Amino acid sequence: MMGWIIAIISGALMSIQGVFNTGVTKETSIWVSSSFVQFTAFLVCLAAWFITGREGSFGTIFKVDNKYMLLGGAIGAFITYTVIKSVDSLGPAKAIMLIVTSQLIMAYVIELFGIFGVEQVKFVWRKLIGVILVIGGIITFKWD
């Protein structure tokens, strides 16, 4: 149950963040806004690390087996960029709807093929039907 609650909070925060970042971008620039987002995220994470007991150390980051996994932060910069651009051009609801649908499809593809060391799952028609229903929801939502 806690996983559901955290996921719902995450989705809500992503939507709010997208709107905030788009607003800041309108008064600065996309790269200034994105840099500020990443910098403040770093500060919050650093503070949380100090407050929660400093589990692990920064030196262990260089011992990660699959070095490509360290690209998460760089990908985060492009996530920030693409969210800002999509919210600006589509509006919050349409942008987030497409972003979440893309996340769902990509996550399922990653699971289906066991990409990036994720445990591979078997294809299930019910999940494909679910994705089709989500896409149908987008069409219905966008329909004037």
C-alpha cells in the first residue's frame, strides 16, 4: 500500500514541478531553469543524506558495476528539459498524460526484454490491452 501512496505522490509532484519549471523558464531560459532544478535537487539530496545518517559514501558511486547506470543524472537534465518544453507547448494535463503513457510503455518494454538488468517478465495480453485503453483515454481526453 505504501508503494501506491508514494507513486501517487510522485506523479502529483512531477506535475507540479513541470508547471513550476515552465514558469521559471518563461522568466529565465530553459537551461538556466534546468540547471537550477538540478542544483537544488543536489542540495536537497545532500541535506537528506546528512540528516538520515549518511548511509553509504560518495566514493562507492565509482564502484558501481554497470557504469552506464551513472547516466541517470544526465538523463535527468534532459527529462527536465523535455517536461518544460512539453508543458509549455501542450499545457500541463496533455503533457503529463503523454509523459506518463510514454513511461508506462517504456517500462513495460524494459520488463518484457529484461533490459538494463531488470528481471524479464512474460508477455501478457491484459497489459497490452491496458496500454491500448490508456491511449484510448488520451484520444478521448484530447477530443474536442
